[in-house]
Amino acid sequence: MIVSSFGITQLDAIEPLNEPSVHAFPIPPLQRVKNFSPEEFEAFIGEWAISCAKQLYKDVYRIGSSGDMGRDVIGEYADGSCDYYQCKRYEGKLTPSEYWLEFGKLCYYTFNKDIPMPKKYYIISSQGIGAKLLRIIKNPEEIRKGLIEQWDTKCCKGIISGQKIDLKGSLLDYVKNFDFNVVDTYSIEKIIEEHRKTNYFYFRFGGTIKPQRGRKVLPPNIPEQNEFNYVNKVLAAYSQYKRIAVDLNMLQTIPELLTDFNDNRINFYSAESLKRSIRDIFANEDHFGVLKSEMHSGIKDFMKSDFKDGYKKLIKTMHESTRVNLSVSIIDRELHFITNEDRKGICHHLANEDQINWVI
């Protein structure tokens, strides 16, 4: 997992929900959201935030836990400022009595400088916001008045377990001057409709429209710097096979190897285009890393076999890669994106990262 400047992990990779319930039965999205677990609901809001606001935020983090300080999802701007999304999943519409504690956390933790003051603080409820709470959200002074009135009952002993936090002195002054205009909400219906336009929607709710793979990238005429490592490994395998030093210039005089070399570069760039498509669909999730790991697991024992030279090891491993089961990844299992060129190209990505070698 990647740790951010907030000391939290980036939005976790999603896993599809139970397939029979998502893809086989037509349950309306709004009803499915109401049935989400708290963790699933937070992940759903994270998907929506990172997909629908990707041009707004530099990054989106999901931290929902006992130590979230009132922030389940954070949208971080390029300048380091942020928005907070607090997700609530109750049996009915969210009421003020259920939310005073969260307002208290927002004030206390920003007052204490445990978290920065957000640009916006969004209240998101799986069952929607009740009329009374919605009226309070739209009137910052009602939030202030109600929070001060309810502090002793709802906040004093609830913000930090086992600790009493009285509303007095500088903390009281802070609440009296707090800018509650930052508080806002999104209707769950609007979130679902915006989520419908994302690549995550198919995996959350099913349907017939799957994300599409982008166009394949063709290799440039001359290998670029990002290719040098795997290219040098291929040339070393050729050199071991021919028993002479084969470089890019010498390669032009050996037709059989030149054709093989061009095919290997096509495979590398096929896998590169797959990587870019995955990034476009899933934002931060490292599904390509899962594919590399599974491919490495599938070929590493085979590569311990006896080979006459590096070239034989290369071509036989390329064939073996087409037989490796990658269905652990939703990229293969659900989207069926992966071609044999991708499989071979993933091997070259592994070589590019020094995880495998061809010379024996």
C-alpha cells in the first residue's frame, strides 16, 4: 500500500462484489447502496470522488477507521488543501441527533491542528439526509447554535474514548467563530448517477456496458530509454545464441533475430497499452502489478529448466506465458482485455524491472 502525506493509504483497489448478486439479479443501484456494508459504502464514495473529480483533486484517499478523525474519504488538491467526505450508513435518513458528534469532531480536530481545515466538508448518507438535518446544513448558524447546545450530551465524552472534552475557553471561542459554510452534502441519488458514468459502475452494480480497452500503442522505430533494460536482456540472449556480440546495428544483418526482436517490442508495447488502459479505468489501483506478480509466479519455475542458450529460454518462456492463468485479476476474469501479446509483453516488463533474465 502507498502511504500519503496524510499518513494514510491511497484508495484501495476494489474487488467486485459477490458476482451472482451483482450481475445476475436486477437490483436497483439505490437499493444496493442501502445494502452496502459501511466499508463498501466508503469504497463506493471513494470511487465516485476519484472518478468524478479527477480533474479537481490531485489524489483521493480513503481512511475510514476508528482513527479517521471524522474523515472517511479525503480529496486532496494540488496545493495541499483538501475536502473531507464523511460517510454515514444508518437504517433511515440521517438526523441531527446522529450527527452532532461529527460536527464536534470537525471542530475539535481542526482546533487542535490534528487535521487541516477543509475547503469543504461533505456529509454523505446511504439513506439520504433527513429534512431537519438538511435545513441545518443549509444554515451555518443553526449548526453552531445546535452544536453548542448539544456538546455536553453528544460530544463531551464521545470525541475521544475515555476522555472528557469540555466546551470552554479557547475551544468555545473557536466553535463560536468556526466557518460552518464549509459543511455541505450530496444526495445519494446524484452520486449514483455520477458514479454510473465511471468505469467502476459495472463492477459495483453490474449491467451490460463494460469498460473498454484503449487503443494499442505501437513501438517507436528506435527503442526509447524506458526500454533499454529489457532490450539489452534480449540482445544478450541473442548474443549467447549466436556466440557473438549482437547489438542493435549487428541485429540489422540477422533477419531471423530482427523479426523476433520487433515482435518482442510489439509485445512490450502491447502490455504498456494494457497498463495505460488499466490506469485510465481504475485510477490508483495496481491491477497491472497484480498481473505482473501472477505472471512471475507462473513462469519462474519453468525458467529454471535446462535451456541450450538464452534465446531458447526467451522463446520457450514466451510460449509458456500464454498458458499462465491470470483470472485472479478482474482485468482478465471480467473484462477479458488480456491477449497473448500482453502476456509476452508482461514478461518483458518483468525483465525491464530486473525480476527475470534470459541469459543462462
